[in-house]
Amino acid sequence: MNDTLKLLQNHRSYRNFDEKYQISEEELQQILTSARQAPSWMNGQMYSILVIKNKKIRQQLVEWNPGNPHILKSSVFLLFLADLKRTQRISERHHVNYPIDEGLHPLIIATTDASLALQNAIIASESLGLGVVPVGSVRNNIEEISELLHLPDYVYPVAGLSIGKPIVDMKVKPRLPEAAVVHYDTYKPYEDKVIDDYEQTMLAFGEARETKPWTKKFADYFESKPASNVDRYLKKQKLIK
């Protein structure tokens, strides 16, 4: 197995970092350059990356995300933004309409572009021997973070990424069986036993931060209505009506 495949198939998230360790500017640049080389729709590159080094800003992010102290303790924290401001300015320059709030496809495009850049940053960081953990909970305080970081309209946070030197080793977490996620030619329903077996696998894995069985965790999460703060924020950013 070559090094790239080995890296991808042994991915794990790290949440405990050496607070004194700092990645070099050269390493940071390698990560950012790799992220920027990610594929994007029509080469639109509809994302931006906020490099957050300021300790006060990161401390505030932790206060809003107390379950993620690594935002402060990691070497650097990157925030990946779906960015439709750039194309809005281009539309103005060409004196054409910009009705992106009339459908969801632009949001999907920009979110996908930002996510691909995030994944490239993860792979680049791990290839440098660093540890990472993506942070989706930044969306819980999406309006407050927007104000703190002076995000313009047509821009929204997708996810963050803590990068640093791990101090606690982590096991590779089992993934869903192939039968549950891989389909050939047409979508085919899976047997419930596939999910039941995976739940038992995860219970045996015994991740300390998990307090519920796998199926119960998601049944409980999706029992509630989706968070309204994200909808409200996207309307404020002129992205949906």
C-alpha cells in the first residue's frame, strides 16, 4: 500500500494537542496551498479560509464551544467559509443580476467547494505528521462568529479545523460496513442487520466521548427540528429568502 492510501485509511481525529508546539510558517503555507489546490465547481473556488492565530479570538470560540478546548490548544485553527461574496462582486462589475437567494444550488456549490478545501487541508496536515479534528459545532454560534470575525454578506462558516501536535494517541475508528454506503449502478436498500452489527462494533470500540448507542444518537438528534439559527443567519446574509 502506498503512503497516500495508508494515510487516508488510517485517519483519526485528535482532540488533545501540545499547547507549546507551534507548526512552522512553511508547514502552514504547505497546508494552505494544498487546500487551495482542491477541485471546485467550474473552478469557481467559492470558499475562503480564515487562519485564526489570535488567542483572544480562539478563547472566545472556546467559550461558545466549551466541548472543543482544542480550538485554543492546537497550533492553529482554520475556519473554512463558503464564500459567494466574490461572485456577487463579479456580478456587480458585469452589471448583471445576482438572484442566488432564489434556490439552494448556490449554497450546495459553495459548501462543497469549502468542504473539498477542508479535506485537502486535513490530508496535507496529516502528511506532515500533524493531527487534526474538524469542528462543525462552529455553526451553533454562526451569527456570533460572523460578527466576531467581520464576515460580509454572502459568506457563511462551514466548519473549522484544529491542527497541532497530538499528545494522546487515538485508535482508528471503525466505519460503517461497505454494504451500508457503497452501491453499484443503482441505489439498493441495506439490511437492518448491517446497521445493528455496526452499532455493536462501536459499542465494543468503546469511545469514551460517546454516551449513546450509534443509532440512538442520531434518532435523538433528528427527532428535533433543524436549528433555526442557521436559517435565520442565511437570510441575513442574503443567501436564502
